[in-house]
Amino acid sequence: MFKKHKKMNNLYAIALTFIKGIGPISAKNLLAHFGGFDAVFAENKAALAKIPRIGQILSDEKIKKEALLRAEQELNFAEKHRIKVHFYTDKTYPYRLKECEDSPIILYSIGNEDFNSGHFLAVVGTRNITPYGKEVCSKIINELSVNQSNTTIVSGLAYGVDGCAHKAALTEKLKTFAVVAHGLDTIYPSQHKALAEKIVKSGGAIVTEYPSKTAPEAANFVQRNRIIAGLCDATLVVESAEKGGALLTALAANSYNRDVFAIAGRVGDEFSAGCNNLIKTNCAQLATSAADIEQFMDWEKSEAKQQTLFAELSDEEQKIVENLHAKEMNANDLSRELNMPVQKLLSTLILMEFKGLITALPGNYYKIKL
């Protein structure tokens, strides 16, 4: 019964997206007024006709009938191809995106449907990425994977910075979501079809607000950028010319009161002009490393990577880690606690410090390096 009820809700919600002239904001106003999209389709023509601006459209029975037919076809397509449908009021709908006034009432996705766990960082930029951009993009995502292993990298599956961000996330075993500007019956650019498949297989997702048979038209990419920004805690612009889609994503993030970071480049470099302007106009914080993002966002370091670092320790090293886990200790006290000769302990501590596992403090004290 629940599944059937949910399917009917989605049917009417999807149908509304097929009616020209009704956007996300209008749809949410209708939901608030009628209490459900099914009520919109059940309301009599006279009452609907009184609604400002969109009343005449909604009172046209032919338009509503055609929209419901297309919505039914879309639901069948989604079910056949294992596409998940996320209605605006569903628990699976991204809570960050829900906070945005112009967020879509329906999202379609293939793959992981967890939009709400961990940190979400948008990484965007020019399609004409330079070697410098590739290096910095990969470096920052690598650094995030060490201390923020619960981070999902969100981008747009395009050439350049988008592709670099997705590939770096896959390399570093981070989840990555691609937000596309077309229906899920195709992949654009087609050369990134294999990349899209890897994203899904590795625990990520392909996401869109557009139903099947929607072509990747220019206007859709502009609309898509707001979803990339809305899904995330923050947006990082790696490289951008003075004008470009990445800057629109940054502006959308600013309008949602989300933090924006940008990588500075040399004065005069074409594909650093946009980033430099964002920083100069206080629309973005300067980022030179993942640490800049972590500190500004106040993201605590995740334990998952720390556990990985400690996974292949010797017996002596493991015992030292266990004793230093909750507090700092003096080498002499640690020697007595472990019943280990001081000289052997000190040589082990030096080796562990070299590995980056512990830190030496004044007074011959040691602590785990977080």
C-alpha cells in the first residue's frame, strides 16, 4: 500500500514538471496551498482558474491529461532502468538542496541514493583545464581523502575540471556524484560514459532533475549548476575564465549562503581570471590546500583513514598506539606500562615518528599524530 501511495504521489509531482509555465517555486506554492499534488489535478476548473499567472494553464484538462500520461511513461521508464525517483518531501531527498528555494520537486538518480551522510563538496571549473589545474585539483582531493574520508565530491561530468575531480575521487576511494543536464537515458559527453559507469559501480551516483528524452541543451547546464551548488556544503572553483558555468555555480552557492573557495592563479592567466576575481571581490575564500577548506568549514578529521594508517603495525607499535590513544605519555612511563626496555621503545618511537604516526613533544612526551 505504501509503495503504491508513494508511486501515485510521484506520478502527480512528475506530471506537474511536464506542464510548461510551472517551475519549482510555483510547484511548491501549489503543494503548500493544496496539501498534495493529486489535489491540484482533482480541483475543479473554476477554482484553478483563479490562481494568479498559472490558473489558466492548470484549468486546461487536456494539458493535465497529457502531463499525467507522460508522467506514467516516465515512472515506467524509471522502474525498468532502476532509476530512483526522489520527491521533494521524501526522506531520501537531499536536505541541503531542500533548503534552496528554487530546488526541483523531483530528482532522478542512478546508483547511491544517500545524499545526506558526510560532507559534500562541489568541485567545478573550466573545460579547458591546464596542467596546473589538474595538479591542484588532484592534490586537494588526495588531501581530503586522508582526513575527510566521508566526503562526497560533486561535479558535472563535463570535460576539464569536472572529469578531473571525478577521476581523482575514484582514485582516492571517495564517493563522487555527477549532476547532469539531461535525462538518464543518455550520457553527455558520450566519451564519459565509461566514467559514469565507474562512478556508479564505486558507490557514487548520476543525478538529474530532467526526465528521459531531455537533450543536453545549453539552458539546462545553467539550471543544472544550481543543483551542484545546492547539494553541497561548499563549492571549490579550481580554474575558470572571466565568464563560465563554474562562476554561475559559485554565484548560486553564494545565494544559498554556502561557502565558496577558489584556487588563485597567476595574473594574466586566462583560466585563472575567474578565480582571481572571486577572491578579489570576496565572493570566495582563497584555498591552497584541503586544510584551508577543512579549517574554514570546521570539519573534524575522520577516523576511517586513521584506522587504515594503523592497520599494518607491528605488535610493539600497536601497543604504543593503544596506550597513546587517549592521552600524551612520557617515554619512561610508557616503557613501564608496556614492560619494554627504554632503548627499544625509543627506537620504535623514532621509527613511528618517521612514519608520521606519532608526534614528539617537549619533556620526552609523545602523542598520536591526528
